[in-house]
Amino acid sequence: MDRSKLLIGAYCLQGNARTEAHVKAIHDCGVDFIIGLSAKDRATLDLFAKHGVGAIVNGVVPGWWGGNGENAGKMREKNPPAKYAAGAAAFKDHPAIWAVDIGDEPSALDFPYYGEIVRQLGKALPGMPLYLNLYPNYASVAQNTGKQTVNQLGTETYAEHVEVYCREVPLDYISYDFYPYMKAQAATDRFLSKMYDNFLVVADACHRTKKSFWYIPQVNSRDGMSPTSENRLRFQANAALSFGAEAITWACWCKGWWTNNVLDAAGQQTEQYAKLQRVNAELKRLGPHYMRFRNVATRFVGFAADAPYRPSQSFAGAPDDPGYVRASNGAALLVGEMVARDSKSDSRAFFVTAADDPCDAHPSSYDLVFTFKEKNVTAFGGRGPIPVTRRADGSCSVPITACGGVLLIAE
């Protein structure tokens, strides 16, 4: 796993989608790794190695999923250290194995034990990365009422959940999944607002702790809904980059949950394959330029107070500054401020996402207008370099399309 690159992954690989043609199609779609392959499936791992696809494997150590929270705090009892020791002792490495999956969406009540397990496996499997994914902020908490009576998070707030993870679990990234496109428009608006809140909490934690940010968006759709549009895929990925994401892991490649995945139950490509291939190609073009920098803050520019999707007051972004980076038509933007990873460089960058139409209801295009003190300004989008126009008033502009992302580099 080359962590210096922007990584693109996907969840789930069903048994009838493991031929060489299927594995080559994973690579051709711009997917770098798959989560959910058994470490014992050596034939598929061989194909992964041949075609340059990595695997985050399960079946090495006991699995754990937080589920609805009924098992919160019981992980040590059900999966004692001896089980992890036995699994590590029986493990056989393979060139295609990038990491070992150790669980999904645990309660914060189990984070201290996870910390012990990570340290134990660090000794038993030296040099082998471990993968753990967290809940999104719509998991239930103690004060939920009605049907949500079980506390999934194990804390009173989501921010506290992430804080406990950072304190107790010695992993150098935060990964979580968030699926914003719900069945009803009112639900989608609400979840898009929660998506921004979730970004802010995790990005802030990554800034404080120097952890990397891994994000899991949806390529599939809820049962009964139409396939997720290409622009909705594009928006999720670009929005994550505006908050500093270094890995995008799509759910799902094959059937894992919901419907309209990249492959159907027969292992055949759906219409989502071509959409995802185009979006991933854009991310691949941006990646080398984007990864020269790291996110330090994200501002919400042009978001109206009555917008149907916006961050909550609890996690409000920095004040708008229209003279800094703005849309020519006043549209909403996510402006990720970035600094060079090379400590000897004073270059800076801004990853800007068009956030006025995350539901892909009215595709449009307009200009980003900005004024930087630096003389050398370059711009990159999903299709490659973008010419920068110098305006009469001294500002600059570049075009941007709905749900699109543009990287502005000033040096």
C-alpha cells in the first residue's frame, strides 16, 4: 500500500466475480484495492498481484461488527486475546495483501480493547497494516428515543466517539462510511447536512492528531431507488477531497448491502461501472498534484442560511470571504485550504468543490474567481490542467462544473 498516493478502493467481492477478467476489470475501473477478500483465497490473491490490485483481507483474526449496539463493550469477552494470537500465528502473507481487516463500526466502549489488540498484532504481525472502520454520525446515541434505544456509538456525542478512538486506538488514520442519498428528498437534505458535520468532526480530529482521513461513499443506492448518478458519485468524492481525504473506498463493488452496485448478483457490470470508471479516472489525474499537499481547514463559501443542506450551527465553518475564492454566480463552494507536505516548500493549494447541486438536479457551470498573492497559479481538474484566466481587476478565474472539483495551486 503506497500511502503517498491518493488511494481508491471498493467493498465486497462475491464468489462469482473472481475470474481473471473480473479482476482485470477492477484495475481498469481505477480501483486500487478491495476490502472483504479472504486471506485464504490464494487463487484470487494471485490474480490481484498480477493485475496490481491490493486486498484488505478478512479471516485472519476474529471479525467484529458493532451492528445495532447490543454487543457494545463485549468484544473482549467474545474475542479474547488468545483468538488474535492464534489467527496471527496461522497467517500467511501474500504480495497482494495490503492490510488485515480487524473490524467495522465498533462501539467506543470497545476502543480501549481495540487499542490492546492493535498493539498485540503490531508485535505478532510486524509491518502489516490493520484496517478498522468507524460509524458515521447518524449511528444512535444514548439520548435517542423511540425505536433507537440502543447506543451504537457508546458515547453521548459523535465528536466524543471520534475523540475516544483517537485516544485509545493507535492507528494513523480515521476511516468511516457515510451514505448521503436517502429515499426521500427531505431525508437526503438532512443527511447531506449531517455529511458536512461528519466531515468537520473527522477532519478536525485528523488535524489535531496528524492522522490520515479515509472516506467511504456510496456507489450503490437504497432499495427501491434509481442508480446513483455520475454527478452524485463525483460530488461525494470531491467533497471528501475538500476536507483532506487520502483514500476513497466505494460501497459496494459487488452485493454487500442495498442495490445497484457496480456488479449485479450474476457478477455482470451494471451501469455503475462506467460511471465509476470515469469518476475514478478523474481522481487518478488529480491525485499526484493533490497529494503534494495536506488539508489544514475547510471553509463553506456561499452557503445561504436557509439552504436545505448546510453544516449545523454546532460545527459552523469559517466565515465566508468572497474575495478569497468565490463562485462567479455566488454558488455554494467547499474550499479546502492546503499546505505543502514538503516542509521546505511555501506552496499552498485549495481544493474547491462545487456544492450548489449535490443532488444533481440542475447541472450547470460557472467560474471560480480568486485573488492570490503568488504570481504562479496553476489549476487542475478531473480532465487535467485548466487554463487560468487573468482578469482586468487583477483576479483570476477558472471554469468549474456542477459537482466538480478543482485544485488551485499557488507557488
